[in-house]
Amino acid sequence: MKTRIATVTIAAAILGVALPSFADRPNRSERLLSEARTELAALQYVAEDVRDRALRSQLTARIDRIDHLIQRADFAMDGTYGLTVEEARSIVANEAFDSGKVESIQRIARQGRFSTAEARSLAAMCSFDSARADALIALYPSVNDPWRFQLALDILDFSSTRERVGQTLGL
């Protein structure tokens, strides 16, 4: 009998130590994702200083891919999945006019998370500068790398439009 009580006491002590680490897993995953985002941001700054355009382009593409994977991991942790950029592009492509494209992008922005490059490509599907500006403004809250969003403004033809979007978004 004493052996059973001792065994149960030891087992309870082991579980008491082990259970907090199991309960801490989501927090640990969130910390790891946060650290990965920080490292990715640092890598982006390094990539911007690369003089060779081809190499810089390759690095930026890799950074965007890693960013997308982090985003998907974040969604998987939350148990929610947004639209992929391919699904979003398909929805926008089905619209004939910029007004419909902007409305689709506004709906899409509420349903998904996108990298700056993905948001830029969605907004670029609009024909006119004003529609691209409205699309960028709508997409900004759903962007998971807002520190890079200034790069998306390059798709705007007019400097006045870039300034308006920058001021609207506080960039």
C-alpha cells in the first residue's frame, strides 16, 4: 500500500512538472514565431543593402516565401486559415472593372493575411492609379510585414498618389 501511495505521489509530482510545459506550448510557439519575424525583418534590412540586383531579388523572393510560411504557421496555430494569395488573385481576376476589383480586395483583406509582395501584386491587378491606391489602403491592415509596406507604393504611377496613401496609412 505504501508503495502505491509513493508511486502515485511521484507520478503526481512528475505530472505537476510536465503539465505546465505542455500548457506553455502555444506561448512557446508564439514566441518562436515572433522571434522568426524579428529575424526575418533583420534579414530584409540586410537584403536591401545588397548591391547585386539579381542576388537582392533572389533574397527578397526567399524572404517573401519565408514570410508566407510564418504567416501560414500563425494561422495554423490559431486554427484559422485565410485565403491564399492564389485564391485572392482568382477572385480579383474575375472582376471586369476596377470598382469591382477594389470591392473584392476589400472583402479579401478582411479574410486573409498577406505579405507586402502579395498585397502589392493584388493591388497591381487594378488598372488605374486611384484604384491601386484604394486597394493598397484596404490591404494594409491585413499585411503581416507592415515595416516593408513602403515597397508596395512603387506600383503607384503618381507621386501625389504615393504621398496620399503614405499619409493615409501613416507611413
